[in-house]
Amino acid sequence: MSNQPDDMTIYVEKTSPEEQRRKPPAGIEGWGADLDPQARPAYPKERTPPRFINKHWDDLEHQKATVKVFHSTERPGLTPVFGTAQPPSGVSGMIRGAAFRWSENDLRHWLMLLFADRVNVVEGIIDDLVHGHVPNVFREMGGPAEWRYNRAGFYKKAAIAAGVVGVLLYMNARRKRR
């Protein structure tokens, strides 16, 4: 199914929770163990009748898709309400679009989404530089908080970073001598 806003279908769960409770599924050992209210840990705080019974969910006005919204391949369309604050854009958006071609149980889906996050960070830094803002990496990575609340961890990370930079400089100098 396409993720374009003009052909979005809305997915609404039509199964009544009461009907599911009354019909035990076949072959599931232990089904219905919490049907007795006294056996539930949250029983004293449960509402009787439940808060959302007899609501007319079909009467909800569904949100209009004004930007590209990705959704799982396991569902036939969008849920009635979804987020549009950060629409996909740039290279990271194209990677996300490719990731949603696969099911959520496919490792490629999640690895591509993780990679898209990393690409989005680089895109954000480039966008900051284009707009004349030099990112303060130390502050944005939590450096002042680390210095204030975890000095030992700060020194450890600084030593590791200095060691890595030292090894890189040594390898670069050695390569230049050859």
C-alpha cells in the first residue's frame, strides 16, 4: 500500500473486548486466568463499569494525512490519529521509506530505521552549519551535566577520547614517514 496522503485508508479495530473475553481461544493454556476480578493486581482501582465501554469509536473524525506518514505493512492503513510533527525528509526520509517496505519482524526494517536516525543527525549538523549555527557538541552531548554529576565518568571518557585521538595521530604520522 502506498504511503501517499491521497490514498490513505484508516484502520480501526472493530473487535469488541467483551466478545473476545467471552470466547476462549482454542489451545491456549492458562487463558482466562485473570477473569476473576479478585485475582487481578489492579482490581481495587478498576472502574466498574469500565471507562470506555459504549463509546462510539466509529463516529470519530479521522485525522487527514497532510504529509507522508509511514505505517506498518501488517496494518491495512493508518490509525485514526497519527503524528505529523516531523515528516520524513532528505536522505534519511528516503531510507525510512525503504525500511517500511519490509515487515516489522524483519531485521532489515529496524536496522534501516537505526541507520536513518544516524543519517538524520548528520543532516541536522549540516543544516545547522548552512544556517550559520555552529553546534556546541560538548553541551549538546551532555558534557556540563557529566562534568557536574559524574566527574569520574567524565575523566574516563576524556582519557578514552584522548587515547583514540593519540592513536590516530600516531598512525597518521607513521604513514606520512613512509
